Amino acid sequence: MTDMTGRFFWYELMTSDPKAAEAFYKTVVGWTAAPFDGGNAMAYIVVSGSEGAMGGIMTIPPEAAGGGLKPCWLGYIGAADVDADAAAAANAGGSIHNPPADIPDIGRFAVLADPQGAVYNLLKGSSPEEAPSSSGGALGHVSWNELHTTDWEGAFAYYSGLYGWTKEHALDMGPMGTYQIWNRPDGVTAGGMMNDPNFPRPAWVFYFQVGNIDEAQERITANGGTVVFGPSEVPGGGWIINAMDPQGAMFALVGSRG
């Protein structure tokens, strides 16, 4: 069984129009989708890439919408003990937005924010079955987890202390500063973090793997989305796009040219 402790392994879109979002991402990213019957009053759509389920789509809960939450993607980090990890996060300078609670037939979760304000979730599944995961570069799955923040050094200290992340190499982006690449606890490179004064607030951005990046760009704009950056080449030969879906959630794509 794969140990998901300290790893992003599930991604969730909270949105104002789940059915419209489902249609958009199925076309743009190539997901398949199916309703999840978990016995909850709120509908949940499970989305899958080429190697199986990787996330879900749901309506923003009324209490969250009332608090000002806008459509957004959130990532779940695996926890060995959600209650203990939430308490440790608070002691490390994070904040608890939603205290640990059970999701029937799924597991126990909590909604947290790091010291700079980027929101993420913790989850420990209730089933002994293996949690969903994929190989690097699988179509429709997240290939990169990127933190846009106000203090990447402070953020790295927080995540490394809590979840065992380690530093990989750093990139000098000139006037934009340092881009720090990080590894998850098993040593696999999983993302990067940087200071970004142009971002509206600290947040995680997740890169979905697609094939041809130019064709993906056309699908975004043809289906009501907006490209805000790219296509831009990144080290290693890939090409990225940062975009907004029709409901206003930020997402990113990584693909190839030629």
C-alpha cells in the first residue's frame, strides 16, 4: 500500500457551478467524470485521468460561500493522524479553518492554512485500500504543485517541519527572486515555491498534465476560460499555461510542443 503521508494526493475544485466546470475540464484536460454516491446531501463529482481517480468537483458549501470563498482548487495532503497534525500545524504558525471532522465512508479531514495564508486540506482515509496515485506525467493528473506566497523560506520551513519535505535545487529567476523546488518525503520532486507579489493572495496552483500545450490553449479559450500566462517554456523542455476557468478558479497545465 502506498504511503500518502506528507504528499499531495487528491485535488478538489470548489465551485459555483459544478456541472459547467465538469464539462469545461473534461474538454480541456480530458478527464472522465462520474457522480460519487457517498450518502451525503451535497453532490460530488469524481474526476479521473489516465491512471484513475485524482480529484473531485463540488459546490462551494453555503457557509464557505457566506464567508467569501470563491471558486478555487484545493489540495489534500495525506496525514497519519489528522487531529495531531492539525494541532501541530497551529503550533507551527498555521491556522485551522475547519477543525478535524469525519467524512462518512471516506475518512477524517481538516482544512488548514499555512502561516502566509495559503489554504490546503489534510486527509486520512478510512479504508485500508490503496489511495489514488499516479506516475509522473500521467495525462490528466497533477504533475506539479506550486506555491505562490509572500515568504517562501518561511513557508518551506513550515511544510518541511510538518510533512518531511526537503529542498531540491533552486532556480534564480533574476528580478523575480528564487524559485525553490522541493521533494516530498519519499524523495520524489513534487513542486516549487516562490514569492509572488503579483498574486492576489498566497495560494497553491496545481498543474494538470496534457498533451500538446497549444491545442490545450485553444480548448481553454474556446470553452470560456482565460489564459493569464503562457504558453511558456520551463526547464526540462515542458510548456506551461496558467489560466482561469469560466467560474474563476485558477488552474495550470503542463504539456509539450511538437
